[in-house]
Amino acid sequence: MKTRVCIFDDNRAIRNSLQLLFEFDEAIEIIAVFPDCNDVVNRIKKCGADVVLMDIEIPPDTGIEAVKKIRQSLKEVLIIMFTVFDEDERIFDSICAGANGYLLKNTPPREIIKSINDVLSGGAPMSPSIARKVLQLFRQGNEATGNKNYELTPRELEILKLLTQGLSYKMIADTCKISFETTRSHIKNIYSKLHVASMTEAVIKAINEKIV
């Protein structure tokens, strides 16, 4: 079955170019496009999207506010920010809101397709310049909140460490010699204990608070 992708972008040219990009893709299908984020949660529920491509500057509020609303009701939907903005504050706010990835709109078409496949495999796709900024945010981030473990089990700490190393769910399952579903279950527990909603947010918290 094809991966169902929903696009939120107020730029008609961007919407059209993305639809053309995926028109002949055998694995990805654009099932809905919207020029605003009105009633965003119900729209996603109705179309049954697996992955959302979300612009940041989109009415009526912002894409970041829309991500927050989505995360409150739809924990499993994967969200990739797709924007022209590369400021630290927008990146950080997007990640903390629950975005699973962050791509700039100058990303080559092949990389957009690869990013959707990566996020489905448990990755956190980012444009190279964004990844560098995220690493800088880690280094400049909150220092010395030290050694909290949030009652994570040894296995959960092991998996969290592998997440900080950029491993996907499948790679973690192979490394730990456990099933993919068991890996998903552990990661879900990790999110709950850390009070986060995405892998990127979990990684930021783990590094900033020196959990692993």
C-alpha cells in the first residue's frame, strides 16, 4: 500500500510542484493538499494521512501551532516541516512542537522522497544546513541539568542512546536483537517517561540533560 501524504502550504506553486513530484511515484501518494491549517486535526483524520508536509508561514496561525494541535490528538502521524526558514528559533520551536523532520524548500526532489522514506523508518530527516544548526543548538543548549534518568530501564537507556546516534527503528531492532514491534514499544515508553512527542525531541532532551 502506498504511503499517504498530506500537504499544508499556502503557496500554490509549491503545492503543484510537490503533486507533480509524487505523481508517478510507486510508493507515495498525495491524498490531500490544503492552503491553510483550518481544522487541521479533522482534515488529517478524514484523509488518513501517514505523513504530513507542513509549511511554517501558513494561516490562520503558523505551521508550528498546527503541529502542536496535531500532536495533541494524533500521536502516530509523522510530520516534516517544509519551509524556507532556517532560523534557530523556528527550528527549535518546530522540534519541540513535535515535528519529526525539517526540510528546506530548496531540497532536491530525490531528497524529499528519501526523507519521507526515512521518517517512515524511524529517522529524523533534515536538510544538511538544518542538521548543523541542530548540532549547534545541542552544544549551546542547557548545560548541567545532569544525570536524570526519568526511571528509564537499562534497555530503554540503551535504545535512547542509539536514537541519539541517529539509528532508525529497524537498525535499533537489529542492534539490540529484538523485534521491530518491541523496539516501537520501548520507544513509546521512552517518549512517555521523557514527556516528549517525537524522536527529535527525545534526542534533544537526552543530550541536553545528559541522560545518556
